[in-house]
Amino acid sequence: MKIYLIDHGCKKCGSCEMACPAQAIYMLEDTAVIDQELCRHCGICYDSCPTEAISVHEDNNQKQEQEKP
């Protein structure tokens, strides 16, 4: 599964927060945050970010759990 993370390039414009269909993004004082429990992993936030501050990563914990016998 992919996870989406917001880095230091976030300008708090709110584009990702408004675009998120799961309402999984909220603003803190200096950046936006994605609530991974609510995130649907759809990528809409990634596509909506004008500063490309959202990155996509593989969830290694999920992968390890699937590999266990």
C-alpha cells in the first residue's frame, strides 16, 4: 500500500485539504498533515498540490505483515 506524506515544501495553501474526499488532511501551525487512518490512498491530494510537497512512499510495515507466514 502507498502512503502519502507532506514535507517541508508545504505552503499551507489548503489545496490538498479541499481536494481530499476522505477529509484526512488538516492544517497545523506550519504545515498540513495527512491522517493515515482516514486516508483512502487515492492520490487526489498528490495531484492537487501546487508545490509538489506531497510524496508517495511504500508502507514497509504493511509489506512486512503480508510476508509473514
